[in-house]
Amino acid sequence: MSDNQEPLAVIALTLPDGSVKTFPTGSTGNDVALSIGRKLAQDALALKVDGVAIDLNTHLTADAAIEIITFSSPDGPNIFWHSSSHLMAQAIEELYPGSKFGAGPSIEQGFYYDVASEHRFREEDLRKIEERMLEISKRDIQIRREEMNRIDAIEFFKSVRNDPYKVEILEDTLKSVERVSLYHQDGFTDLCIGPHLPSTSKVKAVLLTNISSSYWRGDSARENMQRIYGITLPSEKLLKEHVARLEEAKRRDHRKLGAELELFMLSPEVGSGLPIWLPKGAIIRNELEAFLKEEQRKRGYLPVYTPHIGNIELYKRSGHYPYYSDSQFPPLTYHDEEGKQEQYLLKPMNCPHHHLIYSSKMRSYRDLPLRLTEFGTVYRHEQSGELNGLVRARGFTQDDSHIYCRPDQLVDEICSAIELTQFVFGTLGFSEVQTRLSMHDPENQAKYGGTAEVWEQAEKDVKEAADRMGIDYFIGVGEASFYGPKIDFIVRDALGRKWQLGTVQVDYVMPERFDLTYTGSDGQKHRPVVIHRAPFGSMERFIGVLIEHTAGNFPLWLAPVQAVVLPIAEDVHDYAKSVHQALLEAGIRAELDTRSEKIGKKIRDAEISKIPCMIVIGQKEQESGEVSLRRHRIGDEGRFSVSGLIDKLKQEITGRT
RNA sequence: GCUGAUGUAGCUCAGUCGGUAGAGCACUUCCUUGGUAAGGAAGAGGUCAUCGGUUCGAAUCCGAUCAUCAGCUCCA
């Protein structure tokens, strides 16, 4: 037809394995995927071109390094879930006309959409929406990207879509952006940067999980919206696996296990957020405290004790009272006979007390570093909606130490605090520890104490220490406390959930406020620097996370009951009693089960109680003067002499393995 | 604190239309003496979260309070 003599233009695309393939210019990611294989084309969600994710059906016109994004690619779930939020919005719009849409991003485990609707969404509506989403998926609607000027987009969302929230985003958040992109799927259109799935049909399985509320743009002065959470997956099978993981998380919930294993309790008669440690939970806490005390003794820490309340002036001086007055219990007010008034605060933190210990006598540069340590119980009036078992409580105990040192000692001291924290986490089996350097937000200087120079120095020191310890960290801007930057340790539990536990914080501000000094070699007064550090963070939170991490299967050294002696029948009760006694004398926490139950029942009960060692005793053991050891979740480990068993268990306990 | 949901025996949960409560497990007693995840029988156990209202009558309907759960906001 054409008299065009030019050869057909081709482009060279480099695949992730390094091979180069040529395609006609204008080919799409779908063409590329098809050329590699049918399965890949089915799984393809989007395309990465020179490291940038774009829509699968974008026409390629230049040589590039490309990569097909599937659900198992690092960017896959994010794109999948973001498109799913649009799919959900379309379903909601079809079912509940007039609903307006706010923000609908993908999140770590799925997506949500904030909806303003006259309809009050209920649990049963979620099932209807799920059904509609799957139906829309079956319609196999092509998702089409359209770019337009911001002004045109505003007009579009005003007149065609009638969606005021999108208009607000365009007029405000995006006001300096020229061109924006819209994604159309049938009558539904969303403002979105993309990329998105090529078609609604990629979504094969839907689970809408819950409804909650949110404020438009996170601002409590703005209107409330209904936030609907969900997760979608590219197959039914993957959804089933996801649901199984959720159930596993539920089974490990420390609140549930804490009650079942009789570790702690919460009672409205005591007050919400005020946990009570039951005997078995207290054993775990005791062991952990003894462990840390031992390690701290080796590292030159000095234990102190301070009262649970303090004069309010102390906290005004430290700056905590004005700064955190919302989250403290109200002051206790005391009048003496002359009518003189004094106010006391349940202590929300330990540092001011420790600072007073520091300044109780003259300190020489030779005395530093001074490391004061205390398991200090503090009380904070956390918002009621925040309370969560042991993990977020109003009364809790920090493994709090304050290290007073010279500036030239600071980095060394930060390093040794990091080392201790890593040692603690390693011993407790948290292998995946993330470290965040929590820096201040220079945009919001008013939030912090101290001068800009002091902050610069403190952040430099923190970084230097982190680098020297070779830790892999990321920076959290705006995560610092008001008096200084922090190194926060975030662990993942056995189910991959993240928890912030230990912390190391640098503080140049409190030494000023409390006028802390030491005499230098020059005979002059100098300011020490303070490090606040807590490897566990809070005993309550740490143990809550540990319960979930171990699913209640504690290592032998922490187990509230380490062994239970299970006689098979009454004729060996005397022997069983002597074994039980021997275990107790060896310092092993042992119980004896002399109920008239069969051995199967006794074992089952011990397994459910998650007791690490079951000592089974019958005629054979009695005759040979031995015992049989059965391990929790493992099974029969054979016969041992009583002393052999005790040695074995003691070794395991002292090794904290 | 905000939005929504929930609250029945120690635990997990039934309980219809408003007619004063039921199961399994756990517990107690008795029988059973059994070799590696549940032996049998009987018994006891509840101011249906609390307070108030509607009603001849409330676990059930309404309101308030408390607590818990999910999420938002916050976290020295």
C-alpha cells in the first residue's frame, strides 16, 4: 500500500537473563510476555522498563532493559492490590450509587478504599461487594490509561464523575503537576499515577476483611469516611494460604495465649491497660530480667531503684510534662495543713530520677561513663483505643538505663549499647532485626528541644556508631524523640509482623535542663552526654511479642514449667515422686501429675500446656532406675538415668539455648 | 480520643417471634491402673457486662456506662 521504502523499525529489548530480543516498534509488554511463554503472558501484571514500572499495554518505541512484573515480583502485589482497590470502588459504585471515593492505596497486606456514602456499610455488605468484584473480574474489562491536563481532569471529576475528593486532590496535593493520569474501567474512573493491571480479570480471589473509619486526609477536623479493607490474590489457592496465615496469627495472639497459659491477666476492676502478671508469666519476666541483669553486670552497669511517683516540677523541668501532658495520668494533688499545695505525677519515665542520682555528687571525667540501670515501672495514660494486651499498656516496666559519658566516649558507648541489644535479640531467637535511625524532621523544628547544632552532632554520632557496628539501617525522618535521635530495633516475629522493641537514644538536651556537669582534666566544668537505652524496651511488650514469636513454646530456660513427671500407673507413684523431688532439688521447675488418667491423656494435657519436657515413668523405668524423656512437639527421646537427665537439662538451661 | 462491632458457665459457642437458659471442653466425686496427644459415669457451675427505660413479662427491644475487638490518630 505504502511506498514507504524504509525497513520496518525494530527495537532491542534486554531481558532480565541478559538475552536481547528484537521486536517491532510499538510492541507491548504483553507481546513480549507472549513471545516468552503463554503462562508468563497469563501471569503478567505490568512491565518494568529501565527500572520504571509501567502498564503492560504501553507501546514500546525504544531499546530498553525490560522485566515482566508478575504477582511474585517485588512490585507485583503492590500493583495488583492498587488495581484491586479500584475494582472494589467500581463494585461499591455499582451497588451503592452516589458513593464518593477518597484515597484507595495498596498496603502491606492488601488494600483499602476510603468511601463517603450515605449507606452505612455492614459486614454482610462486604460479601455482596466481594461477589460483585468477582463478577466485574469475569467481565474482563480492559483498564485504560488516559493522560490529560490537570485542569481538564478537574473538570472531568467535577462534571462527569462528580467526585469532590478527587477534585480536592487535583486542586491541592497535585497543584504543581501539569499532566495527570486517569484510569478508566467501564463507567468507573480513578485519578491515579499507575501502573495498573491490563484487565480486571487478573483478580481471581477476593476477601474483604473489615470496615473501619478514617478521616479524610488523616485530619480529625475533616469528615469521617468509611474505610473498607481487603485483599485479593491471583488464585483461590493463594487466598486459602493467606487465610491460613491469618488463622495462625490468631492462634498465636499473645492475649489468647496469655490467658490459656495463665501468664497474665487484665481486669476492669484494676483498670484497663494495667496488666497483672500471673505466677507463670512472672517466671518468664523474672528469667528475662535476671538474664539482662547478668549481662549488664558484666558490662559495668550500676543498678538503682527510684520511686513510682515524682514531684511534678521534676517533669516540668525535663520538658516531659508539658510535652506529653495528654498521655499522662492526672497529677496527684496534696495539700498540707498550711494549705500549701504539692503535685505529684505517676512517673511516666525514669530519666529525671536518674539525672538526680547523677548530680547527687561531684563527678570527675575519670568517673565516666556512669551507667545507671533500673527496671523502672512507668505509667502513661495511653488513648483507650490504643490499648492492646501487653503490647500497649498503661502501666509497664522499662529495662531503662542511662549512660552518662564524655562526648569523646559517646560513640563507643552507643556501640556497646547496640552490641548488648543485638546480644539480647540473638539469645531470644529474633533473627531478623531491622534497625531504624530515627532522625528529627527539620521542617518541624519546633517539635524538638535543643539547637540545630546539637541535633546535627547527635545525628552524626548515631550514624557513626551504626556504621561502625556494621548494621544495616534505614533512616526514619521525623521519628526522633523530642530530645534526640534514636536507633530503634524493629523485629519481625515468626509470622513476619514488625514490632519496635529495643531502643538506643542520644540526648544532649536533658544534661542542659538538669545542669549535669563533670570536672574535666582541665579542672573546668563540662557537660556530659546521656544515652537512654532499653534492649527489651518494655518488659510487657517484649514478652507479648515473645509469646507470639514462640507461639507460647518457650525455650527451656524461660518455660514456666520446665518438666512434668508423668507416672503411668499408681504402682510407680513413689518412684515418680522421688524423680520429681530430684528435679526440684536441682532447681528445675517441675510438676508431678498423679491424676488417675491414662498416660495418653496426661501427655496430651502436657502438650497443650506447652511444657517442654515430659518425664514418663512406668514399670520399666522404675526397675532400671531410669526415666523416659518426651519432648514437647518432638516426641520420645529415649531413656536416661535421673542424674543424666538433670545434667542434660541444666546444661540446656544455663546455655539459654 | 474518634468510627464501627462485640459482651450468655472458667474456656469456645448455641439460644427462633419478647414467655426468667443449653452444648462441648475444663472442674468435683466415683469407677477404672491404663506405655507416648482425649477411658467411663455422675455432679456442681449463670443477677445473660453494669445501670436505667419500654412491656403483664426482657438474654432478646431502646438508652447510658464499662470493658474488649478492628481501624484511625498518638507513642517520652
